[in-house]
Amino acid sequence: MIIVFLGPPGAGKGTQAKLLAEKLEIAQISTGDILREAVRNKTPLGLKAQEKMNSGELVSDDIVIGIIKDRINARDCGNGMIFDGFPRTIEQADALSQLLENKGKKIDLVVNLDLDDQVIIERLTSRRSCPTCGAVYNLVLKPPKQEGKCDNGCSTPLYRRDDDSEKVISERLRVYRAESYPLIEFYDGKHLLKTVSADGSIEDVFAKIRCLIGSEL
Ligand code: AMP
């Protein structure tokens, strides 16, 4: 089963993709997570991507397509994959179709998470992440049990992502509308798209997504 999550930053793609990947026992593939790890480890990839990420712009198609090309060959992708944050441009979407086709696979469903700008800004400014295990919290929707600390017992304090500042959020929204929004029409034209309102609790949105999967696959 191969699923793509679309939606603006802050719609909850990562959170929902993780829950669904656990439920379906398939791999979750987040280019944002892969890039952030590369930045943390100061690898050549991280050094190349860092500036673009910090300013809210997209990393080049070549780089992210290269990441995906390697990642989908990993053993944990055999049962299926959920892509979250990829593709973000039509060029990436074309590349993904081609890479999957080369493996005799295709996308089964594209879930589009829909959310108003005002709610996005509120969500992103209250998002906190754990630098050690990558767990994501929200001070309003999903606060950590102890202020500033990861529930998984990690020793590092929770932090706000550099690109979750208000200035960078508006750039990310601008980039989303210009580069990624056209993917909605692209996948709708292929009869793969289902839109879900991402306004609501994590559990409510997940229940809607599960309903959709149940009826689709
Ligand atoms: P995310 O965690 O998905 O919000 O991604 C954080 C940042 O990583 C984005 O603002 C981009 O700079 C970069 N990024 C992640 N995925 C992609 C992608 N598919 N294409 C280009 N840049 C990406």
C-alpha cells in the first residue's frame, strides 16, 4: 500500500502519517525528517540543505529526489510506504511515479489535509520537537507530560524548530501555495485524491483518515 500525504505546513502530515504507518505496519518516509537529521549530523547533504530549510524555501528537486530514490529501496519499504512532505513539486511527483513504476508499484491514495492559515500559524508557533528522538508535541493540542521535556525520557530539552518562527512560517505558506498547491489538482486528475479537514484533535483527524482508508483499499 502506497499513500502520499499532502497539505500545508502544520496540517499534521507528520503526526498522522506516523500513526497510520504504525497502524498499517508500513514505512513512513518524511523528507523533512531525513533532511533535519542530515543538518544535525552536519553531513554534506545537511550542509547543502540547511540554508534553504532555515529560510522556509524548498531544497532542490535533485536533492530530495535522490534521497527518495535511495530510501524506497530499503527493506522496511517492502510492505508499503507513506510519504509525508514529499512530493512538494510537480517535478517531484513525476519522479516519484517513475521511481515507483520502475519497481512495478504505484500510488494507491493521496490524502490531502486541509487547514486554514490562521490555525496553521497557531499550530506551528506552538509546536515543539525533541532533538533526540524526533517526537513532536504541541503546547495546546498535545503538550508533553512535563513542561519542556520529552515523554520518552530523552535528556535533551524540547526545542522550537528554526523554521517555526512567524517570519519563516509565512514564507513556507507562500512556497506551499506556489509550489505544492498544484499537486492537489495533479492528483485529483489521476483520481487518487481524498481531502480531509485537518481541523480537530489528532484522534478525530486520524479517525477520518482511517475511515477513508477502509473504504478505499
Ligand atoms: P517539513 O518537515 O516537511 O515541514 O520540511 C521542512 C523543510 O525541509 C521544508 O521547509 C523544506 O525546506 C525542506 N523539505 C522537506 N521536504 C522537501 C521536499 N520534498 N522538497 C523540497 N524541500 C523539502
